[in-house]
Amino acid sequence: PPEEAEDASELTKRDRSHLENTLKLNEDKPADDFSGVLQRLRKIYHSSIKPLEQSYRYNELRQHEITDGEITSKPMVLFLGPWSVGKSSMINYLLGLDDTPYQLYTGAEPTTSEFTVIMHGPKLKTIEGIVMAADSARSFSPLEKFGQNFLEKLIGIEVPHKLLERVTFVDTPGIIENRKQQERGYPFNDVCQWFIDRADLIFVVFDPTKLDVGLELEMLFRQLKGRESQIRIILNKADSLATQELMRVYGALFWSLAPLINVTEPPRVYVSSFWPHEYHPDTHKDLFLKEEISLLEDLNQVIENRMENKIAFIRQHAIRVRIHALLVDRYLQTYKDKMTFFSDGELVFRDIVEDPDKFFIFKSILAKTNVSKFDLPNREAYKDFFGINPITSFKLLSQQCSYMGGCFLEKIEKAITRELPDLLGSIGLGKKPNVLSCDITGCGETPKNRYKKP
């Protein structure tokens, strides 16, 4: 309400010491130097993963090429949610930007129509999206594929802040219900997906006074599937409601999220008021402050685990590239087996692409290479993929070997089962064995390729 906004100027600011302490902003100790580990990670990627990725054109299936900028980038925290729930205010608050020339613009009407990337820089400056995408040292160059209209809606702000030396924030346009993608002029969902796939932490922010889960939000939760461990749900502005009302909203929120998040561990929900002003009197200040501190600890944890996450991310990518290569190899082998001197190659291949199950293509990959069925790409995707890339343009895996360099498949398998886990071990991961879940990928046993002719 407008009358509240007028009071805001007279509101007293709350103490920020818990922010400084939890995020260790006052410590002068240099950030951990992982440059050696990053060099090794780049080397493993370029020598063992990229050759197979290029040879089987993985980028055209998933549109995901990993740039060096992405390997060396800082952890990314993504803010999502409907408009006017306080996403920009929360970033201003975390960085202490209120009443400074740096602050992000906030207000009751939809203000942020851009994707704003807040990153570290020696002095305050704004960078156009077009410039960000052109700079290959940054991790944003892949965003060029979303087109000029989108790049005009992408903006970078460099701020000299200690926290940004270790993490990058991304503020997104509010999800506006009943607003069609066409009106935005660029593929909003695809862009969101790009950020979601790369975020180390995803804050989905809600305003309890106007909680409405509509279609765009449901769509968003569908896009978040599989990223449950990165999601934190924030019930912001919690001090604007009476306790009983707040409990109701909390229940309603879970009720609306239930069908979208069917995992054993639901995302953590934080209930607080993330802005610099004192909490409203007669509200649960202690609870809100505790919630805020646990959110900050969460953020700190992500910063501290950034190397582990990066290695796990590259390893997950390698697993997908390997599955893709095995599938293309299998399609090609099936094609070669079916071809006779008289048959029409195109018809034979169309038959295989239309109904891969008839030839047990996906089943055979599951049966012989300890691949989780959840990691298998979608069959339809391969119709499109082979529509652009004729089957005859690929070589069998067994032919992708060189006398000096060894075989592509063996190299990527060695990276997945040995090199990347060893690299994780080298940064002292003894304490957290759960990062690499071996039941999914079978890290213990080297995957066998039974198609290779003895």
C-alpha cells in the first residue's frame, strides 16, 4: 500500500553485523586459490570430453557447449519469482546498496524488465548485454543464441563489493501471469532455463500477501525439476502479516507446490523479510533473524563448495556426452546392419529414427553400459537431431581411435570414473562422499562397451 511506502523513509535501518559475520565480509584472508585445480579441470575437459562432444555434435542436441569462461566462472545465484516480491530489494540488502548510487531500482509496479547480472568490478559500471555476450572470457557468450531482442534485455552491473568477488547474482524479470511470451519478444522460458541449468543456488521469492500460483509459475516449477537441491523458497515480507495469517500462507504455498515438487526432500523454505528496515513491531523478530542467518549460511556453503560443484557439473556433462555418443554409435551400427546393396539408405534410416524401440536402441544402451534411464535423452530429440545431421556424417565409436591419442570413448570413461573423482578428492572431499552418487552412474565399475568388435 502507498501509505506504507511513505513510512519507509522514516523506518530505522536494522543492524547488519550478522550479514558481515556470516558472509565473512570483514575477513581479509584471500579467497581460496583454485587456479591449479581449474587448469586441470580445463585440461580434462579439452582433452577427454570435448573431442567426443564435437565428433558427435552434442551441442546440437542439447545446445550446451561449455566455454572456458564457464569453467572458471564464479558460483551464480539466481533470483526468480513473480514481480514485486522484493527480489531486487533483497539483492540491494545483501550487498548493502540501499541509498547508494549502485542500488537496483525497486518499486510496486513491475520494474525489472531485464535480466540483470550483478558482478564484481573495480568501480561501478553498467555493461550492455551485447558487450557481455561478445566477451568470451565471461561465461555469458552462449546467450547470443537467444537473439538481439534478448540481448537488449540483458544488463550487467559491476560493483566493487567483497561478496561479489566470490559470487555473481542474477535478478530476473518478474514472472507476470497472463502475459504471453510473444509480448516479451524473446523466448523467456528458454532464457530462464539457461540460467536455471547453470545456477548454483536458486532463490524463488514469494510475497505472502499476494500468493497466487498461476500458469507461468507452474511452468517455472516444471523447469526447475531435477534442480531441487539448488532451490530455496523464500517467503519474503513476512513481517507484513500476522502470525496466524503467515502460517496459513505457508500452508497454502506448500499445497500449491506439492504436485510440482515430488521429491523425498522438499526445498527448504525461509520465512523472513529481506530488506534493510527494522521488522514491524509485534512480529517474530527472533525467528525472522534466525531464518535470515540460515539463508546466509546456505549462501556461504555454496560459495565454499564451488569447486566441488564445478567438477560435479563437468562430470555430469561428460556422462551426458558419453550417453549421446553411445546412442549415435548404436543408431549408426543398426543402420549399417540393416543396409544391403539394394536398399535405399534414407528409407532404412527413417525407419530406425521413427521407431528406435523396434531396434532396441535405447534398451541396449541401458542394458550394456550402466546408464541410468533418467539420464537418457528423449527419443523425439533424435528425430530432430538426425534431421539436421545425416547419419552418414558420423563414424562408429570403434573407429574413433588414434595410435597416439587412444580412443575417444576410453578417454571420456577414464575422465568420468577416474580423473574427475580424483580431482574432487584432491580438494579434500573426503568428508562428503555423497557428491558423486555412484548408484546412478556406477563410478566403481568401468562401463563396458560390448559393441566393440574383439
